Amino acid sequence: MRLPLLAAIMTAAGAIALGAATPAFAVGMPQLDASNPLLWWQLVWGAVIFVVLYVLLSRSALPKVAGVLATRAARIESDLDAARDAKREADEAGRTMHEERRRAAAEAQDLVAKTVAEAREFAAATLRELNAKLDAEADAAEARLAAARDAALASLPGVAVSTATALVEKLTGRAPEPARIESAVSAHLPSKAA
């Protein structure tokens, strides 16, 4: 079997060397010429090399690659889980923060309303105190004014009598009768006082 193969190789080599063209070289690709005995051996050796490489790679390199891919997939899944957990925690923290802010705003509003109510109550109490104090001072002032008026009115007949006596004495040059002056003053004074 080797001899015919060798002979075919030599014949093909001689033909190439002499420049003779066979119809296989003239039509299509010479590597796929089915009449060429080298084609079948190339196919067999190619299959053998493919199987050997496949077996070697499937036993040594492919498990390592598969392990790296599995590790990488596990790490990616772990990182995605951690990212989901972090997002969930961040969302929860955001909700908690918004609730706390709303609660703090409500407490601040209540505190402001309470402070305003207390300030109004304090202002009203202070105003009542001041009004009561002013009313008491006004009553005391009115009582003093009434007492002063009463004292002035009580002293008015005496002043009027002495003034009338002094005037009559100045005008006439003589002292008038005190009883006559007192009766004239008392006749006119009540109508003027009223």
C-alpha cells in the first residue's frame, strides 16, 4: 500500500516539476481533488489530530476554563446579590429618612403652634394684668380727682367769700358785712357748682 502511494506522490511531484498540468489542477482546488490519494490521508490525519486535541483540551484546559467561568459566574452573582441587598437597604434608608423628616416637620409644626399659643396666652395674660393695673390706677386717679374736686368745691365758698370781700373792699374802700357776702355767695354758688 505504501508503494502505490509513494508512486502517486512521485508522479505528482514529477508532473509539478515538469510543469505538466493535470485536469485536477486545472479545475477547482487541488486540495479537494478526490482522485488525489493524499486527500484521504490528510482527512484521516486531520480527524486524528482533532480527536487528540479535543481529548487533551477536554481533560486539561477545558475544565480549568469551565472552573474559571463558574467562579466568575458565582462572583458576578454574588456581587449582583450584594448590589441588590445594598439597593434594598438604601431604599429602606431613604424611606426611613423621608418618614423621619416628615415626623420631624410635624413635630416642629406642633412645637411652633404650641409656642405661638403659649405666646398668645402669655400676651393675653400680660394684657389682662396691665389692663387690671391700669384700671386700678385709673380708679385711684378718679378717686383722687373726685377727692380733689370735692376739696376744691368744699373750699370754694370760703375762697369766694374772701375774694368777694377783697373785691368789695377794694372797690368801695370799706369792709362789707360778712353775713351779706356769705348769703350772696351761697345764693350763686350752688347754681354755678351744678
